[in-house]
Amino acid sequence: MAKSNNRINVPEARDGMNRFKMEAASEVGVNLKNGYNGDLTSRQAGSVGGQMVKKMVEQYENSLK
């Protein structure tokens, strides 16, 4: 089994990242549950991750202004 590299470098940020993930999921219409979400399709999981990246890039760009 492959080892996951999805570690949060700052453990205190875990709750914030989970809230951010849930917010991004609701924006793209994906229903996430707390805990295991292995029943999501690749498209659904990708859309959540893509939305998270989009929001992070927007926030960074806004910080440059």
C-alpha cells in the first residue's frame, strides 16, 4: 500500500483546513461527510481540490494588491 504524503505541517491548522474543505465542497455542490469520504468519485474529489486551490490563488493575488 502506498504511503500518503497528505500531511498537515502545522497540526493546529487541521480544523481550519477541514472547514475550508467543507466550504469549498458546498460551493461546488459536493456533499462531504465528517470522516471517510471514499465513496466520492474522482471528479467530485477533484472539483473540491480544484476549488480549494482556486480560492487560495485568489486570496494570494488579493494580498498582492
